[in-house]
Amino acid sequence: MTNLWDATTIKDIQLKHRLALAPMTRSRALPDGVPGPLAAEYYAQRAELGLLITEGTQPSADGQGYLNTPGIYTPEQIAGWRTVTDAVHARDAHLFIQLMHVGRISHPGNTPHHRQGVAPSAITPRASIYTVDGMQPVPTPRALSIDEIATTVADFRHAAASAIAAGADGVEIHAANGYLLQQFLAPNANQRTDRYGGSIENRTRLVVEVAAAVADEIGSDKVGIRLSPGGRLGDIDEGPEYGALYRSLVAELAKLDLAYLHLFYFSDDENLLADLRHAWPSTLLLLRAGRSVTIESLDADLASGLADVVPLGSSALANPDIVTRLRVGAELNTPVPATFYGGGADGYTDYPSLAA
């Protein structure tokens, strides 16, 4: 029976245990999308997690939604990420850069070109976003044309190549949390009448196209993908047929032989989770929304076979040595939400370790 401290592999990557760092936006990049000066230290501090998945990183200017998030599409951004990958590799860990196109969850004031956000359809989400002028309603996006969808796929491909050029071990495609790729999955965000809208096959088409293009560019063994079945972030509603949608999507993605599937699981449908596990032939990462961070809760999905790796979110943000703390049963630092986004070292690289 698998437990937290068993070694495992993800394709050619050797891991000493079943924990990983979940992707978390920190909004500390420079204005040009280059990772901030403390990013290398932040990720290297958490190297004992073994597999580190970075914060969401835009594949293009259109892909940015929040202030001070990093990109991976310019030479300067590649050079900035190289300092991060070098620091992580020096600590014997592996780093996947998450490619995140936010779609309609954007604001012109937050992007380098100050353009309207893009989406499958021109539908305004019931959501707000932080800007230089404080919280603002998310504006109405414009619908992508067929040609622009092809450009978006090419942007993901270029970003994946750029991540490998920066020394990353791979990329994670963000198709969850209410951002562009999940917007195409959801009927309340996608009302297209072309080959990208309507049926389940059409609504899942872009996700599969992006995954196939990225895998073709850098190799399927270097590509993970994140999905959030049943998630409603960003005013997403996938409708009563969301189970059928994800069964179909995961079956199609499985044909690509990707490195892993990362489920951020909001649903209480355990039958769906079991079906997705059965349909996925390789490593499955499972982060349950609201999961308590105890040995017992983390072990449960490993022991049942539902998960191969269990990523940690804010608990790893607040505890750079969380692997050690869990091993010895030490108390965990409490995350401070006020310092999650933006700022400097406070709440970023200054959480104490046991050694300190």
C-alpha cells in the first residue's frame, strides 16, 4: 500500500516521496514579466518538495490578467527564469513552469498592451480583479476569432519551448480555475457556434489542441496538465453534464502520454474521480480543495490508489521545510493571506524553518 514517503517516478524524474509544490500566484514579478529578484530564493527554499510547479506564467501579453505575474515568452523572461531553474537544480529538485492564459479574467490596466481581455465568447463574468486603482469589475471580454485561437495555440507552443530554454524540467498547462482553457469547457462562458462550441467534443477541442501542440514541441514526457472538475472559480459553470465532459476530455488527453494529470478537485463526486483515475494511464496529482494537511489526510488518496502525488498549496507557501516538518511531526507555520500577493520578502521568503 502506497504511503507519503514512498519514492516514485514521473517519466524520467525520480522523486523521493509523494509530495509536491502546487502552483500559487504570488504577484512579485517585475513589470516586464521577468521573475522578481527573490523568486530563485523562494523556489529553492522549497526544494525538498522535489517537484515544484511554479506560479501561473503567461504565454503571451494577452494571457496576463493580474498585476506583476511572470511571463515566459521574451528573451528577458527566459533569462530571469534561468536563475530560478539553476537555483532549484542546485538543490536537487525539479521545476515545471505552469503556463496560464487567464482569458477573460483580466483587466486592460494590468497588461503590457492595455487591451481588452479575450475569451471564447463576449460574456462578462461576475468577478472582480485587483488593479492599480484597487478592486474593479472584470470588463466584458471580446471573443477570439478562429485565427486568433490558432495563434493562442502557437503561443502555448512557443512558451513551452521558452520554458525548456530557461532550464525548466517541463511545463504544466493550466486548464483549470476559471481561466481561458476552462472557459472553453463551460457552457456559461462558451456560446460559440463553430467547431469550438456546442458539443462536448467541440468545447474540449482547444484543451486537446494545446496539449498536443505543447507535447509535440517539447516532448510529452515534459508536459503535465491541470484540470478542476466542478470548479466554479471565475464564474464558471460547466453544467450538469460536467462529469461526461471530463470523462471525455481525460480519455482524449490520455492518448497523448503526458507526464501527469493534476486534478484540483472541487467536486464531491467520488465516482467521477475514480473514473478519471482509471482513465489516466500515468501519474496523477490530486489536490482536494479544502483538504487538511495531516499525514492521515494526505496518505488517504495515496493508499486508495486515487493519487500518486499530493501537491501542497498554502501550507508549503508558509513552510519552506514542510517535508521535514511532516516527517518529524513538527508544528506548521500559519499562512498569512495578507502577504500572499505582491510585496517583497515579507510573507514570501521570510517564513522560518525549523533549522532557523
